[in-house]
Amino acid sequence: MENFRERRNLKRFTIPDAVVKYKQEKGFQGSMDVSGEGKLMNMTVHATRFETQHVLTPGAVAILDLHIKGKDTIHVVGNVLWVSAAEDNSSANAMVQFFPFGTEHGYNTIESKLQLEQLNKFYSN
């Protein structure tokens, strides 16, 4: 049996008391407009995992506002990668990978990338 090898090349970090406000846009494979907020579980500079009360659709576009105490709100957009099923009235978890950062239409802003990099440096100890 082959040994499991971690494929992630970015360390995940957690931010105490951080909240994600999310909105999934309808349209992709029948996905519906849903919005809510949940606890930020962990993240990298390219993705975040958070609690959700909704079943988000993998592949759908998600608009996120990351609220971190004492910091400016970070606005990012990405694709839902996966969602875990909620168990016994608990929240599900969703993973959203951010769109690229840059100045082109549809990209996340360079400012948001810089904010995420600062968080990574501060919380990845």
C-alpha cells in the first residue's frame, strides 16, 4: 500500500473569532442564491474553509466577506470546491478556492491578496 503524501503546499492557519459572510450565486448546475454567515474554520492565501447553514453547490461562484476583529473586511470571490454534509443539526463546512488576484476583470484585487498575505504571516506561527 502506498503511503499517503500531503499534496498541499500551503500551510493552513486559523483566525480566532473570524466570520465569513457568504453569498452563492445561482445558475451553476441549478445552484440557488443563498447567503449567510459562518465561522471561519481555517484558510490559506488561496482558499478558506468555513461553516455554513446551506448546502452550497461545488463549482458555483461564492462571494465572501472575511470579517476579522480589528482588521478591514476582506472581499474575495471564488469557486465552491466541496461541502461536507451537516450532521445532527450542526453546520456543514464549505471550502472555497479564490479566483486569481490581479487587475483583470473577474479577478480578486491585489489589495485583498496583500491583506491575506499579512494574515498568513501573523497567524502562521
